[in-house]
Amino acid sequence: MNLNNINCSKYINDKNSIFNVLSRKEKNTLIKNHIVSSYKKNDTIFKQGEIPNGLLCLIEGKVKIFKKGVGGRDQILRMTKPIDIVGYRALLANEPYISSAVALEDSAICAFDKDNLYELIHNNNNFAINLIKLLSTELGFSNKRIVALTQKHIRGRLAETLLFLKNTYGFEKDDYTLNICLSREDLANLSNMTTSNAIRTLSTFANEGVISVKGRKIKIRDIKQLEKINYLG
């Protein structure tokens, strides 16, 4: 990946960015004080226990956020896409990361200076509100996921995961294939189940005509039925 082609100013000026409320001067300050880093597939972006020193913004690629659980098993907490920010909770709380981040494909991250971020929070009320909204949205999502992963049956959990991936990354050009390739282990860790259960349930869905599977490529054939399975839990 050519870092010279990574344009962080494009992210800052994006209408969906949390930075869209900043003044031109504030945006220029961020642009002048950032670092761009590239990561290969499976590279670690940050580790659980490390101290954050900047606001990390995903510019290209896909990243999973996960936490080590009982027995060393991973639980995927979030899946990110451009133009998401990652690891910001620990930064704002002035705490070490409670999770780790790994690139799922070749990715690029813009890191913005922590002191600049705090200055923006103090001086720009609309930016502070954007951050509060983002934190509140993530908290709501986490609460819903906790209920789903602890109360739904295996079929409901996997159906919810597949719909979540569809809503996050969309489809490829055929309008059926999920625009992300995950290992069976990652699917299991995202759905709070064992890898063998994830494989078995995928096969069941395929036999029922709900999906089709080729390697790590998953096509959703009957989204209405998948939504029904998710709803029934």
C-alpha cells in the first residue's frame, strides 16, 4: 500500500466524519498533525493493555476489535470499516486499551494527536457532541449485542452475525455475496459460539437454501428467511 496515496484530509472533510463540524482552521491543524500507518492482513494495530496516544481513524481496509476471554478464547466486539474511528473509548477515558485490533485485510490508519483532540473537545461544542453521540450509539449497539449473544439460540446468533456483516460491509457487485471474507473461527468469535457450531450451522443454512458458501465467500440467498431466523432467535 502506497502511503503517499492516503488522503486523511478526505476523511476529515467527509460529511459522515465526526470532524465535519470543525472549522477550516481546526481541520487544517489536524491535517498538519497526523501520522499515516499501513498494516498488512493480520497485523496488530494495538494490543490489550497498551496505552493509547492518539485518535485512530480507519481510512482503508477492515479491522476487527476483540478481547481475550476465558481460556484465551477471543470475543470479537466490533468490526470496522472506513471511515470508523477505533480505540477511542480508552483514549477518552485515559485508560489502557481493554481490547486488541487486528487488520482483516491490508489497511491504512490515520492517527491524530491526542493533545489536538482534547483541544477540539474543549473549544468546539459541536465536535464534543459528535463524540458523545458516537459513544452513545456504540453503547446501544453493545447492549443489544449482549442480549443477542446470551439469549438467542445458535441459529439466531449466526443469522444476526450475517445480517450485521451485510449491514456493515454490504454486498459485492452481484448483490448476494457479503463484501467481507472471515474465517470460520472469526465467524464463531463474532457469534459467541464454537468454531464447530459455526461450521455446522452454516451448513444447515446452506442446505435450507438461506445461504450458499464457497470457501470464505458467503452468499445470502434468502434474506427474508435469514431475518426471520434472526427475529425468532
